[in-house]
Amino acid sequence: RRDIVIAWRGTVTHVEWVANLQNFLKPIYQDIPCPDNDVRVEAGFLDMYTDRQTKDGYCKYSSREQVLGEVRRLLAKFPNEEVSITLTGHSLGSAMATLSAFDIAETRLNVRENGEKIHVSVFSFSGPRVGNVKFKGRLEKHLGVKILRVHNKHDMVPKSPGFLINEKSPAWLLKFAEDIDIPWCYTHVGVELELDHKISPFLNPNADAACAHNLEAHLHILDG
């Protein structure tokens, strides 16, 4: 089949670092059409995905508009072929890939006029948590997006946001936190593939924390 690949880069600018720190949950329906008003994602990630600056010649169209427009163009270009859509990214790019996959599936951009459903998958590297339990459920069960979440066990980024209440918390605590609308209740999505750079004879086991987040190290370990 023909695969459309969307690759998102990680954090570079100061504005993006600020967005990373806006770790409170925001209803996704305010920016991406979604029938479930309880589906929430990290506000900074959602803003970066959907914001645009009309007075700026470089940002007249949001990342969302640019990606969805290009996917539409490519799907129209290959109407008679079997097609899949794969999204990938590292760190912040992982969050953007996850949001973008949700958007493509939720807006049914991956459904052709004849009803054929195009497969959507995500390969996430060193990604932070993106949304709440409702986001996870809708993305995986209702929309059927397949996600492989690759991370280094010594990396701190995948442990955030949601240090206190997350997928490892008891089910009753997660439900209680969502019922009273705690804005810091996050859960990871997809299937986990945990790596450990300290077992590689080619990598420094005592390197600093930033090295545990390094994409090249992740790819090296995956390569065996």
C-alpha cells in the first residue's frame, strides 16, 4: 500500500518551551470537532496545533490546517490505491503526532466516499502524556488509531505531565479525579515499548538526563 507519513519535530523555539509548560487540561472540542465534551488534552499542545497568526506572513495557517489540507490533497491524488496514514514525532513532536492522528480520525478525513476506512497509526518517541482517560478511550477504542509509544525508562519527559495522577494510579482515583475535574489528570495512550540505554555497551550509562531523551540514542537501541 501507499503510506502517507507525517513527521513532527520536537521543541526548538522559546514559545514552544512555554507551551510545554501549560500542563492543564483543556476540552478538545473547542478547537477540534468532538462529540464528547469530556475529552481533554494539554492546553499548550492544543494551542500549538491549532493557533495561527493572521498578521504574520509565516503563520497565516495553523499547523492543523496545513496538515489536514495536505492529507486531503494526497488522498485525492491517489483515489484508487490502498493508502495508510502514519504519524511520528519525538518529544513535543510525539504530542503533535498524537493530536494530529486524533484529528484525522475524528473528522473522518480517513474515510473515503465509498466508506473505506484508511488505517491511521502513530509511532511516538519520548512523548509526554497528551490527554485524559476520555481522550485515550476515544482515540483507541472509538476511532481505532493504533499507537506504539517508544521511550527510554530513564527519560523524564514521558513521565510528564501528570506526575501525581496518571495511568498507573488506581482506577478509582482516576475516576474521582475526572469526576471533580482535576486539571492535571493525564494518561498515556497506545502500546508501550520501553527501552533502557544503560544496557547498551555503546552508550554511556552515566550520561546526563538530556542524553536519556536523545532521539539518536532511541534509534540506536531499537536497531539492536
